[in-house]
Amino acid sequence: MEMNPAAKIYVGEVAATYNEIRVHKPKNIEDGRILEVFLDACESGSTIVDVPAGTGRAVTPILSRKLSYIGVDISPDMLEICRQEIADRPNASLMRSDARRIPLPAHSIDYLVSIKLIKWFPTDQMVLEALTEFRRVCRGRALVSVKIKTSPTPWFKRFAKRSSRRPDGRAMEEECFEVLCGRSGWTVVERHQNRVKSCTRFYVLE
């Protein structure tokens, strides 16, 4: 199985400073708003798997709604920070795994959330593998964020991106992603636009 490039990115200093750098950015606050709308519709007492768990951005929103939390991430450094976020809270657990091979039984999870993962897969095949695995473990709805191709990027922004300290992930054609959803057994039931970062699209799948 081809390695997810994000496994090499979110380690060490990047993991340690992730919250400090990202948590107050407007685009991430908007991501959180969309996540909370999805969670509000989840049935109390259900179990949600969060792929990737990252530093635990979804822990408090999930547990505060009397939902159980399972965080999955390929980075041990990110998981360690997430473990600190969980602390001694009940109904929360973590596991280290590639998103395309989650060590959970089929149809064992009520809901799934996946924020800022799909963009790190460099090929459509890897995206299909992840969506297929999501469908295998999740018997209910999923919330998945995708970086969507929009208008061509101006030359000066392309240069700035090449000069930045870390990559920003791959953008996909909307039609391509939705075809992959269908092939993996999902149906798109809702689409939500990040109002701060226009290329970020959230899909509710069932």
C-alpha cells in the first residue's frame, strides 16, 4: 500500500506547534462550525470515528454532545497531543493507523468525520481506498472535507506556495470526487462551502 505523504509531515515540531499556528485561523474556525452542524444532527449515545484525529480538534465538540469518540491517525506525534486533549475523559480512545486500513470491524461505527485528510492523497486510487474503508466501518453518515479545484491560481500565489515551509495538499475536481464517492458506496446528500476558504468543500455522505 502506497504511503500517505502526510505521515511524513505531521511529526516533530510540526505536530508540536500545530495548535499554536492553526487553531485561531478563521478558515479553521469555519471548519469547526461546519463540524458542529453535522454533530448536532448525530443521535446521542452514538460512536464517531475521527480520521485523522490530529491534535484533537473534534474531541470536545464530540464528547460534549454525549457521543463516544474514536480517533485514528497515522502520526504518533499528533496522537500524543490528542491524548493530552482527551485526558481522563470517558468514552474516548485512540488508535494509530492508516486511514485506508482502519482496525475496526465492519459497520461498527455510527458516524465518521474526516477533516483535512483527502487532500493529502496524491492519487485518485488512494482517495477511493480511503472512501471505501470509511464505508466499510461506518454504518451511518460521514462528513468529509475536500480541497476542490476552483479558478486557476495566479502566478504569484503559485510561487508563494512553492516557497512555503510545508505543502498544502492536492485539489480535486468536484465531479471526480463525487464519482469516487459513488464507486465506494457513498451517496452525497449535502454540500457545505467553507465561507472563508472557498476551495474547501465539506460533503455529507450516507
